[in-house]
Amino acid sequence: MLTTGVNTLSGQEKSRVFVLTDISNEPDDEESLVRFLVYSNEYDIEGLVATTSTWLRSKPREDLIRRQIYAYDLVRNNLLIHKNGFPGKEQLFAVTATGQA
């Protein structure tokens, strides 16, 4: 999983993040996405994009990103008990896409 962001000087604004992932190629890709979603309140998520890679050449798996978002939504209320700002599943689905194959 590749993430990029721009830090802000104020400390109040969230860093903008755009995630590119060849999810499904190896288990750590899904595990990294789960961890990212647990900290999603810390970021302004601009995109979650399923991509191809050297080992996953022809079929990006956007469905696996969406599956992790559904699972995240099941625990979102528990996360909100501890801290505000976790995006809803609709907000995450709106920025989820498949990259060029």
C-alpha cells in the first residue's frame, strides 16, 4: 500500500491522503488497509484506489477495499466512543475506485 500526504503547519488540519493498493496480492495489503481505517479519523482521505502491480497484473480488486470498509463500518460506533472524526462508509465509498488495469 502506498500513501502520500501533505503535512500542514497549523496542527489542526488533517493531512490529505490518497491510497493506492494492489490489495489481494498478499495478506499484508488487507492488514495495512484495516490499520489505516482504524486511524482514518486522522486523515482527509482523498482516494482509496485498487491498482495492479508487478505480481497482480490484470485485475485490481476494488471489491476487497469495499469489503474492508463494510467491516470497518461494523466497529465505527466503537471507534467514535474514543474519538470523533471517523468517516462514514458512504464517504469512504465515494472516494473508492479501480485504477487503470
